[in-house]
Amino acid sequence: MASTDQLRQWWGAYECKKSAMKKIAFFKDKIRIAPGTDAAWKVLETIMAAHGYKVRNGDTGAYNCRNIGGTNLKSLHSYGIALDVNWTTNPYKDHAGTRPVIFSDKPTQKARAKDVKAGLADTDMTPGMIADILAVRTVEGVPVFEWGGTWNGVKDAMHFELDLAPEQLAKGIDMATVNAAPVMAAVQPPVASPPGMMTVTARSGLYLRSGPGTDFAKMQLMPFGTVVQALGTSGDWTKLSLEADGIPDGHAHVSFLAPVSATAAGPVTMAAEQAETITAAGIKPLFHPSAGSNIDKHWPQVRDALKRVDLGDVPMIAMALGTINAETAGFVPISEYISKYNTKVTPFDLYDAGTAKGAKLGNTVPGDGPRFKGRGFVQLTGRYNYSNIGTQLGQDLTGDPELANDPVIASGILARFLKNKESQIRAAIADDDLRLARKLVNGGSHGLDAFTTVFRGVMTRFG
């Protein structure tokens, strides 16, 4: 994490230079930002929109030449690299002592805002949305955003700032780290359903296109089980509304859509049923014979973890099993071995704070290299990943990294890691780009053959 002083130095050329700022649309509002930062703020907008988060006009702002309250130091807003979002429902709080941010567990933004007003929560944002925002990286692995809700001494949940230098951002954002898949809203009590509700039945997802045919551009991948509203059919193509508000968003092929009433079990149940058909005995022939007893022991744990995050369909199970074969082979959580890729003098020193690889892994403290070496079914590596996944699972992985080798926790880590990349993985699978699917987990093509063998085997046997 860059210090405020570092950020002031890096972006100093734009201090209070209103004329240099660029005005862009952010949701329905207009904000002024530092030149060259457009892509970052558009990514923030995309992730918020994917989570159904609504940004209010007049309650959000970026550039503002001002000092930090009670000081003569310039706020990062003075440089066009900070944005405050919905400040009335994400207020600044100067609390006693230190504590983590308090999220509301309510299913809607309006209900979460009421919790904020009642003093029961710090923000109307969700932990899932914040995790997706903080996961964004440049192509060189540098974190893009910092959020004021993570600060220990105060809470500034409205506040997002860029956490890198101009030249780092100029390298480009790694879109594989941007989770832009629409997030399914929590189930509400039944109300009168709009007419024409359909669900996606393609196991690998279904592309929404800009027009009725494959010649039209792909707009986004709708995951298996996505519920949409059909507005009218032209031949084999249906015009769809993603928000079920009668406003068209694109087209999809009718072969992979079914009326919601025809899928009475619901999307999650359908995926769960697919998971139950894949048994330990069924997947053993795909692995080395020595892994047999471990598959008997650990496959139920992996399967249940995948079902808990709605990844119980065949393609995502194939993704998980292929990953296990590439990372551990023996179907058991393991620690990373010492190799020329991680060690020069002392074990895992190439991962340590101050090294290029360490920076990409979010390692900031001497000793982080060996402390946060690869572990588990997915070989979770680096302080950032241990902290992020640990928070999502409610496990103190930074305090006790060896927890990542506990089979039950390792299963949860694998499932959550894949869930965080779900939209990009499904898109890669839909394009049969297994090299990209592997890269989304491993960061490269290491173990691609082992991954592909099991992935193809699962799809052939169970797909």
C-alpha cells in the first residue's frame, strides 16, 4: 500500500490543477479526474454496476482542491485520484481505538443504508463488492485501488483512491482481475413476476450479443442459472432484459434459455444435482492411482465447498479438478516446494518484500516470502491473497498461514478463488481457451497439460 506522501509525490503535477482535470461520466454523474486515470474509474463503475450498487447524483465527487481537515496537507482529491461515493450513506467515522469495518448483512442497498443511519453499520456497500474492487491489479500485478473502509483508526467508507504511480497505471489494468459478472440478488419474498422470465441453461454460460446472430458482438457472458426477461423472439434469437424492467440489453439464442417455471428446482439446485452425479469413483481414473485414497477422503469436501458458492456445475467442477491435478497431483493440500522460481539464497526469498515477485503478491513485510508461500489445493500465494481470501472465508490466514493446508479450509479456498474469477473463467471455457482459464488461476501456463487432461476428462465423462 502506497503512503499518502508517496501518492502526493507521484501525482504532484496535477495538484489543484482544475484545468488539467478530465471530466468523465460516472454512472449518471460527472466527475473530474487526473489525466490517464479514466480506465481505473471505469473499472470501479463496472464492478459497482455488476453488484447492483446505485450511485446517487450530488452525493459523489472526485476532484476538489482542499486540505485534509485540521491540517495544511492536501487531500488526494486535490490531485484527481480520489473519489467519494454516496457520502450520506458511507459517512466518515473517527472511532475510538482500532477495529475492522462493520458491514450490514441486509440484502438490499436501501436496507443497508438504514443500518448505517441506525449506527449498526459503517457502509451500505457489500463485502463482496469491496473484495472485487480491491482485487483489481495492473498487468504488472500492482494493486489499483485503496478503500477508506479498511483503515483501522477511522472509517471513510465513501472514499476510494488510486494506490499507484501514473507510470504503473499507464501499463494497463489486467482485465482478468476485474470481476464484472452480474451478481445475483438475494432472494426476496415473491412478488408479481414480470412476464417472460427465463433462465440460462447452458452449463458454460450464454453470451449476450448486441444483435440477433453470431455476427453481432459479444457483450457479456451470462453464467449458468442467470434469470432474464425475454422481450420478443426473432427466429432463433430472443431480445433480453437483464434487469427485468422491459428495457432491452441484448440478444441470445433461444436454445439455451428455458422458462423459469420449467426449472422448478432453481439454478442452484440444478448445479448441485450435477455435483452429486460426480463421485470419487468416477474421477479416480483421471488422476494418478496413488491419489485414490485422498480422492475418497477429500473429494466430498471439495464438492461441498463448490456447491456452497454455486459452482456445482460440470464446467466449474472440471475447472476445480483440473486445478488440483496441476497444483498438487496427489489430491491433498500441500505446501510449495523450494525451486529456482522462488528461491535464490534463502527459501522463498524471491517472493519476499522488496522483490518484483513480492510486490505482485502483495508481500510488504520482510519474511512474507516464506510465510505466504503456496499452500493448499490451489497453492494460495502472497500476503494479498491470504488476507483477501481469509477475509471472505472468515479465517485468519494471515495470522496462521498453515490453515491453508487444512483440507476443509483448503477446499473453501479453492472454491472461493474460483468464484472470485468466475465470470472470466466461464468466458474462457465458453471459448475453449483452456490456456487462459489456467492463467486466471496460476498466472501463467505452468501445469497446463495436467490441468487440460483432467478438465477434458471430466467434461467427457460428465458434461
